[in-house]
Amino acid sequence: MTDELDPDRLREDRDERSRLATEEPWEMLVTDVVDNEDGGTTISFDLDVEAHKAMANLGVQFVLHCAAAQVDMQVALDAILKMGSLDD
């Protein structure tokens, strides 16, 4: 069995991802916002090491959850925004 498929290793990795995603505080500082000619916006962030790990893990979890549910990522993001606007 390879190290990546070892159940204990997978459990430890999952626990570490969970800890990084929920441990507080981690800080994400917006350092620059640029409006682009095409109508988009470029946002730059400054992250400490723990925040960088947590954001990367959350991003991977989001992609994997969307894939497992066979939901397009943009559809999932739009649904999250709609859920937030239900409170308004």
C-alpha cells in the first residue's frame, strides 16, 4: 500500500485540513484592488502561512465536493450567493 492510501495517513491529513480550516484566528489582508478594463477586478491578498494553508485546503475541499456531487463550481458559487441574499 502506498503512503498516500494508508488509512491512518488519510485520517491524519483530514484532521489537519479540518484544524487549519477551523482554527482561529488566521488573517487575510486585502493589499490591492484593481478594476480591469474588461469589467473584472483583480484583488491581491497578504496571507500568513497558516491562512495560506487553510485557504488552499478549503479550495481543494470545495473542488472535490463539487466533483463528488457533480455540480459545476460556478453553479455552486452562485447558489451560495443566493443563499446569502435570502436573509435580506
